[in-house]
Amino acid sequence: MDFMNNPEHELLRSTASEIAARFGHDYFVEQARSGGKTQELWQAIADQGFLAVHLPEEFGGGGAGITELAIVCEETAAQGCPLLLILVSAAICAELIGRFGTAEQKTAWLPGLSTGDKMAFAITEPDAGSNSHRISTTARRDGDVYWLNGAKTFISGVDESDRVLVVTRTSHDEVTGRGALSLFVVDSDSPGLIRHHIPVEMTIPEKQFTLFFDNVQVSADRLLGEENDGLRVVFHGLNPERITGAAIANGIGRYALSKAAEYARERSVWGVPIATHQGIAHPLAAAKVELELARLMTAKAAWLHDHQASDPAAGEAANMAKYAAAEASLHSLDAAIQTHGGNGMTTEYGLADMWGLARLLRIAPVSREMILNFVGSHSLGLPKSY
């Protein structure tokens, strides 16, 4: 890794930041609370090629990597516009199609994803949780088609996505009972695919859904990768998911600390700015240190994924980055709210409405507890607890 300023990265940062700043946090919140979408912002980012900065050039991409996509995620979030669907559509779905798709699949879907199409990702199930081996949504082959049956939950943005990348069980190990997985690209309006909205306490435009698959027919050419090899495909998408999730968290932390520092410099009590008091300055400074450490680990994780994605070190760094960024984001946001006093809870100052997403990123796409399990067993060699 090179810690000197990269001119291309600096240009990417400044441009993504300028685009998001034109819309701003008030726009983001207004869309979220009115039930609207941030489509204008999404399209503005897509028009610059930023949603496809990591995809192959022959399919409309920028030919770069997850490092560059993470920059886009962080910079938009730092302007108060954290876009969860970049993590889902670009970092997971487009990345997996680019890596495992056939030439026909790449041609069919990547150009659209490069120019603003969205694709949801469906893996989580009510009874499986973090254990992908227990996925029970099945795909049964019948000639040239598969029939999908089962349920998924907490699936983001299905209502604004043309397609869903669905993880299913196509077989299982007779000894262990573990499912053999396969992934399919399913049209969102397929007959038999029913969605139920899940109300959540988060101020974000992306809605959450439970999906029910009742004999949903999918043609065999919608299979991504090899049948029963889906676990390997999914695992390739976990690192980009964690890295871009960390980048969004880092952006939220930067947004919060920027507002807090400005407020602390301008707010005067007893004749001096409140920033002169260590009780205000030290929590913000500590949060800044944590945030910069998280950003460093995120950059390392992205670099490792781009250069040696199959190396276990890439997975270790991605998990650590996600853990560190989620913690730093929440600490930054809490310190910023505390700095503002009662104003920190008002709508006007735009801080408390960020808490829901920041808190979610401590849970998803993988919980802090599962990351600690991973670090304990893989990094420290401790006995597995599950």
C-alpha cells in the first residue's frame, strides 16, 4: 500500500463528494421520511460511472477495484447521503456477476448495473441467520427451469430493483446436513414472488422486505456459477460487502465529526467556544483517532481484496474493517450528539436521524459477535464456539 496521495483517488473523492453535496442530508432525509427514493442522486453517481468503477471496462465499468467503490461509498455518506444499495447492488451483485457470470450473463446485466439499474441480494432467512449452511429456500431443477420455494427476510430495496440475486439450496450433504448452495438472478416481478414490507426505525430511503417464493420459475441460464458451488460464490461477495459497509460507516463517522467540530468551534458559553473545554474536545478527538484507524483497516482490506481476494488475510482484514468502522461510526455519532447537547436530538441538526443506519451497520451485514468469533478462531487459533 502507498500512503501518499493518489491523484486519481483524490479526484474520485472530490467528485463523488461534490455530487452528494449538491443533494445533501436534507434531501436524503426528506426522501426517506416521505417514502421517496434517492433516485436523482443515484443516477447522478451512475452517470459519472461511479457505480461501476470496479467493473470490467468492456461492460461499461471503470476497470478499477473495490478500493475505488469504497471511496464512493465513504464520500457520499460523508455528505450525509449513505446509500445502502451501493453495498448491495454494486459491491455484491455486480461484483459476483463480473467474477462468476457467463459471457452472456455479463453482457445482459453488467451494462445496466453500470448505468443505474439496481439489483437486490437475498440470502438472509428467518431460521438461518448467520448460518448459511441452514438455508432452506430450495431450487429444484425440472428440465431447463428451476422452481424456487422458501422465504427470505430483511432484503433491502427489492421495490426499486429490477432483479434479485437469490441464494438457494439445491442439494445437501447426507452426513452433515449442510446445504449445497446455488445462486439465481430472479426478476422482481416474477409470478409467485411476494414481498411484505418490514417497518424499521431507520431514516433511510431503502425499505426492508420479507420475500416469499411460491413455485417461482427461473430459467436455467439464470444460474450464477456452478450448481451446488454457491457457497464459494457467496464467500467471494462477503469481503466487498464488509468493505463497502465499513466505508459507509466511516463516511457517517466523518459526517458526524465534521458537524460536531464546526458546532464546537462556533457555540460559545461563558465567553469562549465550547471546543476549548476538554470535556468536549477529548471525546471528539478520541472518536477521530478511532475513525482514522478504521479507515486505515478499510483501505487495507480493499487493497487485499483487489490484489489477492482468495488469500485468508483478505477475509480477516475485511471482517476487522467492518468491526472497527461500525464501532468508530457509533462513537463518532454519539460524541457529536453529546457535543450539540439538546440540539443533537433535533431534526434541524441532522445527527440523530443517522443513528439507525449506524446502529444497523453494527449488526449487518455480519454482527460484531460473529466477527469476534471469526477473529478468535481464525486469527488467534482459539477453539470454535459454534
